Amino acid sequence: MITRAHYQGDLSDHVALAAHLARAGLSSEAAAARARLFSIAHAALTEAGFDPRAGSPRAFYVPGRIEVLGKHTDYAGGRTMVAAAERGFSIVAAPRRDRRVRVIDAVRRETAEFDLDPDLVPRAGHWANYPMTVGRRIARNFPGPLVGADIALASDLPPAAGMSSSSAMIVAHFLVLADANHLDERPAYHGDIDSLTDLAGYLGTIENGQTFGTLLGDRGVGTFGGSEDHTAILCARPGHVSQYRYCPVRFERAMPVPPKYAFAVAVSGVVAEKIGAAMEKYNAASRLARQIVEAWRNATGRNDAYLADILASAPDAAERLEAILRTARSEGASPEALVTRLAHFVAENDRIQPAAGDALARGDLAEFGRLVDQSQDAAERWLGNQVPETVFLARAAREHGAAAASAFGAGFGGAVWALVERDRAGPWLDTWRSAYHRRYPARAGRSDFFVTAAGPAAFRLG
């Protein structure tokens, strides 16, 4: 179902492969970097015992994503505006004849092995948690004969930086194993998954543990997120910011990024990994959204599933809901916390995003930047998912002339994007980096600054 960028050449031929990747929608710089990573992954697979005489391995590109707007809205049935980054995973894989899955991280030089088993116990707190969770869910949702794969991956996507490295890992391993087992030919698959947006919704439930249609849920990876990341990774359009609604996933519109502009990304160096205390902070925002829905149901007797459904149920629904929340009794959440969470969702989902999308569509970057500033301010004041480093980076970007800038992802660390002119992106990035390192010298060693176009969605080579 994903795009196939037909390439019959040698994965170690950097020049030919880079040219092919550029035709698939990557900038020339990104295509060259991807080609090098494919070569590294291919070499690792060969070193691990893959015999090229057995046939050509399968190769996949899976990007990270930039959340332009839509902070903590997707799992509440809201909308987001997203683009694919030009950094991500280059994966080279070969199907096996048994149910064994061997994953080789060619950059870290680490390996994880497991069987496709419905009773598999993933390694929580370890990167192998993600491929193992995929393997367990596939074994449960698609019983019967299954084969594993030898998988080598190489990535330049910064981990725990808010760019969806974990979701990209989920997507990558599902694509490999689905391809090896021809899952899309099974009735259990096409009974619920009939499009890329369906697939994105399903992969979101692999991560959060929910059921998708008749495909029963499971333990997930421990975070209560939505399917924004998987949608961006599978459905992004080169050169565009795409707007989607969720629960279920629906495409709304795509706005072109102005041709003279690109995204500068600053990885703060403050780890935003969804484990331990960081996972609890992330889940707290999700939990508040669920508690708002529970309070509404208890007070009205209605059965609305998501916060967005409630707000769309009547013209005065927001006012009625706020009144209910002001006297609500919810375990672990004060009425003030519930009202504040509602205020953020209404501002981000219903007011800022539609207006910002309109501004971007007509090329009004001044208005777009003003609205993005409002989103950043709402995250700082109401959502409470920002840290001093991301606040500084967003403000410094605007002070140095970025058309717009915002922190993105789950928050509590992570990264900030800035929309800047392509022809001065290099010097501008140096200025932004220097300002950050002067203010937070202890973060210099872990931070990362780079420029990316809005790139293509995941695709298979060959």
C-alpha cells in the first residue's frame, strides 16, 4: 500500500541510489545521506549472514515527522498539521523461513532477537520494545503461518527528540513483516485496513494498545498517544504541510510550504523519551482529556467517545462542558486542571489550526507566524509541556527572523522547528545554534541543529 520507488541497482552504489532517492522526493543533500545509510544497513545485513545469492533484500525508507501544529490533540479526536522530515530510518531486510526476527541496529551495533509469538514479552525501557511490540501484535491479530525476517536499520533521526523516532520504529518493522507475510492479502487485514489512513490508525493502536475494528488491542508500548505520527510518516506529501483529523484518521487538506522556505530544526538536548517519569508526564495530558470526556458522559448521559466529538455535538457544547468541569469530581485531577486542559484543546484545535492553515495556504506568513506564536504560548501556559530550553529556542528563532517557530511533539523536552528562507538557512542556523549554546552551554553536546524540507512519506525501494 505504500509507495514503491522502483530501484533495481546495487544498494552500495551511492551515486545511483542517491539519484533515485532524489527522484522519490528527497532533496539532493538528504538523498545522499539516505544512500549512505542504506549502504551501512546493507553491509550490516551481509555481515550478519545474509547471502545475496538468495535474492535481493527488501529496502524501506521511513521518515520522522514534524508536527507543525496540533499539540496533544490527535488522541482526543482533534486535528494536526504535519510534515515528514528528511531524516529517518533506512531499512534493509530479508524474510526468513522460521518465525525468528533478528533486528540489527547498524549504527549502535546492537542486535535484538525474538520470535513472532502472541505471548512474547517486550523489553520495556529498551529500543527493542518497539519491534517486539509489533511482532507480538502481528502474531495476535494475524494467527496462522508467519515468517520472521533479518532486519538491518540505520537512522539519523535523533532519538527521544519529539520527531517520532519510536513511531517510525513501529512503522518500519510493521512494513517489513507485513511485506514478508503478505498480510494485506489476508481477510483479517483488508477487513479493517483499506487505505494508508486506515493503516496509520491501526499502527497507532499497536503503539497505544487499543483495538482497531476487529483487530483486538494488546499491551502497547506504555504511552496513551494517538495516530498523528504514523499518519505523517505514511501519508505526508513532499513540499506540503498536511492537515488530518483523527479517531478515525481523515485527510482534510494540504498546504504547500512556500518554495523559498524550509524547516530548521533544533533538538534541544533535553531528552523527551517516553519512559519512566517522562512517560507519566505525557500520559497525564492524555489522561486529562479522557477525564473530561468521562465528566461529560456522567453529567449528560451521552456517549461521545472523544473530546472533539463533544465540542462538535452542539453550538454551546464548549460552554456546557466548561460548566460541568468546574464542579467535576475526577480522581487525581482538579476542576481547574480539567478546565485548563479544555481551554488548550479548544484554542489549539478549533481556533488556531484552521486560521493558521488558511494563512499558510494563501502564503500569508506574517499571520501564520502570529498564530503559531499563540500555539506556543498556549502550550507554555495551559498545556504545561514545555521546558525552559524549548521556550528559549522558539523565542530566539523569532527574534532572529524566522517566519514562524514552535516546539513540537509530546513536549517535556524535545525539539523546535522554525520556518526560514532556504538561501540563508545555513548562516541562520549557525546564529540560532550559537545563541542556544551561549544560553545553555550544558546542552551543547546533546543538541542538534539541521535543515530539512517537507519530505516524502515512507516508501519501499524495489
